[in-house]
Amino acid sequence: DVKVTQSSRYLVKRTGEKVFLECVQDMDHENMFWYRQDPGLGLRLIYFSYDVKMKEKGDIPEGYSVSREKKERFSLILESASTNQTSMYLCASSFALNIAKNIQYFGAGTRLSVL
Amino acid sequence: KQEVTQIPAALSVPEGENLVLNCSFTDSAIYNLQWFRQDPGKGLTSLLLIQSSQREQTSGRLNASLDKSSGRSTLYIAASQPGDSATYLCAVENQGGKLIFGQGTELSVKP
């Protein structure tokens, strides 16, 4: 079974703190994604990566950065956390781009509260 | 810009009933369509993936159909059970591997 592991289920941080959310997958997937999920807005893509050291902006990259130094690990960084970044953050991975049966596998999510 | 809509937003049915969840999308140039299940406070679990060249996929009591030309997909759940209670999300994949999600349908199956 594919496993996508997010390092924390719950996090509480203060405004202005630098926050790292970590995600690890164990299936040698090329693609990794970070989403946030908010009531009424659904899932929105923040950043994704299709290879080591590669990154692409999603729909809402402002206030976030990412790092992919190793294939299995994709980190989401909030340089200076703000209250409007309180949300559920979901990491996902998939095998590769442009293949027909490209299922995305999700982690359990990190619920981040910024006070 | 691709938009994905799911109707209804919430649905409550008695146990044993067959039900249909609807998903529509505005741009028919999709690579595939996926249905996911999300339990409260948890991540998403992939249920079915329909490739753009396919019309339907089945897994156990679940059947998903795709009509690309009309921009519609349905998820049919047969003989619903309380354990089916969850939020069901559909998502379309365009070129580039990005998924665009609907807002989901929250399903409650009453014993």
C-alpha cells in the first residue's frame, strides 16, 4: 500500500513564526502536492513538484514556499505564519505526469492553527 | 478555467437505499476524473479513477460513470450502509497532473 505520512496531525503556532510541514511518501512517486482545505472553499493547490528540486506554483502560493531535496520528501514552509493560514493542510503524491491511471494518494492531513 | 460542481452539497438517506452523487465540470478536455472519500478530520482516499477514454468504472458497490462531452460524472452507491457516511469529492485532472476539486457531497446514511 502507498503510504503518505505527514509529520504532525495538529499544530498550534503563533503569528510570525516560521512553520515547516513535512510530508514523506514511500512509493518512489515522481509527483508531490500540497493543498489546503477550508470550509466553503474546498481543496486548493498551493504548490506541487514533479521531480527533485523542481517546484511549480499552484493556485494559491502566496505566503508559502516548498522544498524537495529528496524524492520522498516534500516540505511546505510558512515563512511568517499569519492567522489566515489557519487551515487543514493535505499532502499527496502520484506516480508521474501524463499517465492514464494517475491516482493521487493523500496523507492524513495537518490541522494548523495560527494564533 | 475549469470549474467542478457537486450536487447536492449534503444528502441523508436510510440504510439500504441506492443513491447517486453528481459531479459536473466546465471544460471537457480532461485527462481523467477521480472520486474520493473523506472521513471527518482525515485525508482523502481514492475510490475510483475513470480515464478520459472510459465510460465507467466499478468497485464493489460503487459505480462511477463519465460523460465527457456533457461534462458530467455520477457516483452510484448500491445498498448504502452507515459506514458509507463521509464526504465524497470528485476531481478532474487536466494536462499537467493538477487536480481540480469539487466542494464535495456530505453523505449521511441512517441506520
